[in-house]
Amino acid sequence: MQVNKKKKTIRNAVFIVTQERSCPIYSVGEELKVTNHILRGSSSKPGCLILSQKLVEILTSQVRLSGLPALSENKSRFDCGGCDGLIQFEYKRDKAYATVQMKLLDDAEKLRRKQLLAKYFGVLRSLSLFESLDDDALADLISLLEFKTIPINKAIVKKGDPATYIYVILKGVLGLIAEDGSKIGELGAGELLGDMNLVSGELFSESVHTLSATKVAMLSEKNFKNAIVRYPVIQLFLFKMLVKRAQTLNLRSGNIASGMTGELGEISIVDLLQLMHTAQKTGTVELLLHQGQALVFFNYGEIVHVRFNTLRDKDALFSLLGSNQGHFSYSKGIPDEIREHPPLGDFIGTLMEGLQRLDEEEA
């Protein structure tokens, strides 16, 4: 008589990411730890349902992972199935069969994290960017940072570069350098570089060099996006800085007069809207874009109505935020019927919602 043997499955396992293409969450080298068929990720990152389902499929398949060939052979390699991005990962070990070497590596990582917290927690806690985070959240964020000392006279970024990191200056001085080589400004300890560029998508308008040996904490674009999703207070802080910059532009330009025109290559849509808001203007901003004409109506600095092709209000506004080329003009006054419209919502909150939606669509 033939006896059906019950297949033994693995509930606990560790995988390692070996390749990554535009994944919004994971990077090469990260471990994917599964405990009781549940993916255990960092508290500073959102979970991925697609990956979780894929790992459960692997662990409950007819093949026992503990009997798979060596990692160099294809049968131990998998991919997530993909959303807009894709990762490939390899089976590393059944948690129950961790070797002494693996335990030593885990212990070394815990020691590294403990040393980073001891060395930098107090420094980062003193920065206004992180003052709203509780201690546990700040500890999670520190684990996402890369710490680096950059020698004197080294270029951090060049004019026209896109932002790929936010730099938190811990020690030293950075110089903002004009095209003729002259210094036009400085950034010192406690200040940030690249934060506004990541938020707005603008390229760097000046080159930045180290004027002394400089210690920085670096947050990658991917980890920055994960951080602002989990910690909205960081996002709010950055938009407050946008308001401050818009106010500076307003002071430099004097009164905003009817008939003001310009190009979106000179000022981003976000900055333009901020400028109208902080000046508390009642008027109409007309945008001539490749995709068509748009009208944004302000009443005492609040957006009350938006038209963009067939879209209206928030849908129209959110669609506009991704535009970076076109012509704009401002004229005083709005139609009486629009004057009665309520604001689309809290100005900062509405912009945050729109930019986050844009980020998700581009991910």
C-alpha cells in the first residue's frame, strides 16, 4: 500500500536582494527575513504585498528550500513578479539552520547600529529637521543613513546635476560655487543640501564643493521617499522651507503685479503657487503648456478653482504639478462666481497630497 508522505515546508527563511531595477522600496544587499510565513521588514519602510505573496508561494512550494543547490545555481534565484519596479533575490538560509558565520554577521550589524546610534543620535536630535520624530523613529531613520567624510576641495554636486541624496552636514563647510569659480554662499553644520531639489525635482543651480574636510549623513532618494511616507512631519518641514524660499523670492521681486509673466524653466510650478499663496493674491495664473492651457484661480492666496483641459480642481492641480516646461502669466482678479468657491483644501496639505501622488505614479 502506498503511503502519502506529508510534505515538509519551511516557515522561516532569509533571502538577499541581488538585483534591483527601479524598486521603490528595496536595494541590492538587503535581507528579506521571513518568520512564520510573514515578511519582517524595517519599521522605517512600508511593506510590499506583491513580495510577501511571492515569498509565501516559494516557502509553501513542493521544493524544500533547505535542499536546494548552492546559491550559484539558478534554482535558488527568484524575482518578485514586479510592480513598476523589480527585484531579484536569492535564498540565503533557512533561519533554523543559520551558521555560526551568519550569526557573527548579524551580531556585527547589531553592533554597527548600536555604534551609529551612540555616535550620531545626539547630533541628529539637535537638528530642527528631526525634532518632531520620537526617539524610536529617529533610531530607525539613522539606520537608513550613510555617513561619510569628504576631503577638502572635493565636488559634492555639479551645476545641472539631479539630486540623488539629501546631505545633512554634521561637521565642516560646503561652498556654493558660481560658474566663474567664485564662492557665492556657504553651508555649515546643521544645514541641508539637496532637500529642496528632491522635493521639487529641480536640478542643482550651482556646484557645491567642500571648503574643509566635511562629515555628512546621506539619505538616498529611495530611503527619503520611504521616510516621508512613514514620517509625514519630515515632509511638512520640507514644505515649510519651500514657503520660506517663496517668501524670499517675493521680497526680491517686490510687489507681484498684474501682467507678470515668465517661464517654468525659471521657476517651478510649486514655487509659483507658493509665491501667490504667501503674497495672499486674488488673481488668475494662466499656464500655457505642451499638453494645453490651464487656469489656477486664487482668492486671498488660497486656490479655489483649477481648470486643465477636461480636468477640474484637485485632479487638474495634481496633473499640473508634473509639468516643468511652459509659459505662465498672472492677471489680477477672478470672476465673481469663482470668488464664492471655497478653497480646495489646506494649501500645504493639498500640495503635499499632489506631490505624493505624483511620486507614486513615477515610482
